[in-house]
Amino acid sequence: MAQLLTPEERAQALANLEGWEDAEGRDAIVKTFVFQDFSTAFAFMTRVAMMAEKMNHHPEWFNVYNTVDVVLATHDAGGVTGFDIKLANFMNLITIG
């Protein structure tokens, strides 16, 4: 099972993750991605879904038109782990450019 990040590890990770912040009211991190249009948002979700399957670590998300709200937490660990940071980094990486 994945280990929860310490408060120090979490603060360091969030400092290096542009746009990500602590979720209000739960042990998770959140970010809203806004794209040019629905197709671009859906393509982003498809790429993330493929990575999530490889990692066996799946995001919580909500999509309306060009916006994707993402919540990351490792449910079996009860909060944020390295898996969440890895997936958040991937999401940020594929939105560059």
C-alpha cells in the first residue's frame, strides 16, 4: 500500500506543482484545467486515462465543456501519496504547449 506524504513532503510537492492546491475539507489535492474547447479537454482526459490505467491510480474528475476539475487522493491510503504527485505532474506536463 502507498504511504501518505508527510506534511513536509506534501508542501514541497505542492510548491513544485503549478496550479495544484490542497482540497478543502479532505486529504486530497485539486486543480482546474481550462482548455480551448471540448475536444481539447476530452483529449486531455483520454491521455490521463491511459496513464491512470498504467499506474492503476485513477483521478476523480468532473468535465463540463472545456473545463476539467480534478481531485487526486489515494483512497486506500486515506490521502495524498506519491502516486497523486506523479499523476499531477503528468497532467501538468501534457498541458504545456
